[in-house]
Amino acid sequence: MTDLRAKAFSLSRRGRIAGALSASVAAHADELAHQDAPGSAEAAGGAANWVLSLALQAATYAVPIVAMYNLRATTAVGPNAKVPPNEIWRVDNIASPEIAAEAGYVTPNVNVIYGFGFLDLHEEPVILVVPDSNGRYYMVQIVDMWTNAFAYVGGVATGYQGGIYALVGPGWRGDLPVGVTRIDCPTHWVEIQPRVHVKDQSDLPGARDVLHAIKVTGLAKYTGRPPPDAVTYRYDAPKINTKVASSQMQFVDPLQFWEIFSSAMNENPPPEEEIDLVLPQFKYLGIEFGKPWKREDVSAPILQQMTLAAKAIGPTLMSLLPALGHPANAWIIPPPNVGLAGADYPSRAIVAVFGLTANTPQEAIYYTAVTDGAGQPLTGAKRYAMTFQERTPCIKTIPPGFWSLSA
């Protein structure tokens, strides 16, 4: 107990120091920019580079929750939302470029049909009902607002016989009906993403039956009680390039990236240890947990570097995809922490930009290729052959799992 109190005191003091240094850095950078003394230009450049480096680290940490905020706007709360919160938008056709563009989603699999649903757990748990699929592969991925796939229903986690589950938000206390399995969720908003295996167009009716049998409803309604009062959501709509996936961070106004990060983080806090150990360093940028970030409160030199970082973070992370895992015959073999990266924030951010809501390896493994065997970029203008040179029993699918190839 003494050690914990000492740590809390130390972190609190560090936070105050960080706040003072933030103002100092801003003032120093501004002062250096207007000096002609020998070495002042180099010092100013060094200060700017330091702030840019910190801003890139903050952006790397922020990307996952900003990506989820953007996807939530597309799906549930934006001006052109597909369905209201606590409902499932079912994309019950095989993925195509048009469907991917409509969903604002990255790299969809052509052998599953999808559902997307953002659940607001502030007021009450949400009941998730899944069917007996008669052996057809399906699963419901449950993702927090930091892109952690912290739970699954169906798939290898619970099988295909169906069941009833309650998704419970932080701090909720109450009783659940008999026969309902509780799943505690780390953030007040979560996304559920059903995926149902489909072989081809002729197999669609059976897959659709399973997808439409996956249902959600609030606890009050499920138990026959009056539901909570309806909520009016007033989230700022992200203004982004609509020609690319929303997770790629191409904001019309780069500083909106930071506003969304602050808002989403305060609504859906990260783990307590990250609040204590990671967030204090971002005070240099005016970012503090529990307070809204306001551009007008940040000095011009720091704001300039934060703008550059927000512009660069999406393309930078996309370019780092080959570094995410390890290469083998032009394929990128992913690391084992995909979907649950823990404190590996670069890995978490790269996955969010390139493959938002990627599954954990226990449920699905994704090999990615951006070049051919000769190292040339893949292009739709060419035809390719994929060759298995030897047997691969070590990655045999678990029935009724499947292989799939998506371009």
C-alpha cells in the first residue's frame, strides 16, 4: 500500500512538472524562432523536432480510438448512420469495393458476410443472442474503443450451438436473468462485429439466416421493463477523405484528429495504468486526461508540429506495414498480438490503420502481401499464382473454419 501511495504521489508530481515544461517548450520554441544569436536556428529546429517526435508518439497511441470513433460515426451516430446505437447493421452480401466504401471499412473478407453494431453501455447492459448455426462457421467479435478484441461469442471461443450473453459496461451493478452469460466490457462503447462464413452466391441464403439470427436488445426491454430514456447524441462528425477508409486518418482539418482523440479518450478511458504512466507525457501537447483538448490553448509552434503529426500518421503507419510482422516469400506474417496488442502501441496503430478490428490469432490469422515474389508491387493489371510448395499441417483450419483469399 505504501508503494502504491508513493507511486501515485510521484506520478502526480511528474504531471505538474510536465505541465510546466509544456509551457516552457512552447515559450522557448517561440523565443528561439525570433532570435538571431549563433546556434539559435539549430536550437529552434531541435525543439521543433522534439515536439514533432512527441506528437507522433501521441498520434500513434491515439490512432486506434480515433479510428473507432470514425467507424462509429459511419455506422451508428453520424449524419448518415446505417443504424442507431444498440442495433446491428447487416451487410448481407459478399464484400465488394462498393460495399467496403459504403462501410468505411478496410480489407473486408470475401468469404464472410458482416454485421456492424456500436453498443452504448452507459445506461444498461445489452443482451446478445446468437443462434445454433447447424455447424456453419460464425462468430461475433467484441471490440472496445481502443480496438482490443477482448471477447468473442461463437467461433472457437464458445462454439456454434447458440446462447445468450449480456455485455456489461464499466461500473454497472445489477442482476442478470438466469441463463445469461455476463461479459464485462472495458469501455462504455463497444463494437460488435458478426461474421458468418459464405462460400459463394448460392450459399448466401443460409449465411443470411444465421446473420439475421444474431440479435441485440437492451436489458430492460429483454426483461419486459420500460427502457431508459432515449439519448440524443451530439458527437462532432469527423471530416475526412471519403475516398479512403476512415481509419487512414485523412482529415480535412488535421487538428480535428486531436479533438476527437481527447473527446473519445475521456468518454472511454484507457486502462488505469496507462492513465498513470502513458498519458502524463502528452501534457506537453496540451492533452490531459479528464479535460477537453482545445487548439486555442496550445501555442503556435507546438500546434504546427501537431498538425504535421496528424497529417503524417496515417500514411506513415501504412508504410510501416511490412515491419509489423516478419517477411516470408513476399508474405507478411503477423505478430501474435494482433487484436490484443497490450502496450505495443505501434503494432496496435498499424493494425488499426490497415486492418481495423482485426481478429486475434486464436480466431483468425491474416497473411498480407503488398508485393509479388519478385518484390514488385501487386497490381490489378497482372495475374498471379499462389503456390504451396509443401504441406502446412501446422496451420490447418479447425472445422468449420476455412481458408480465404481476398484482394
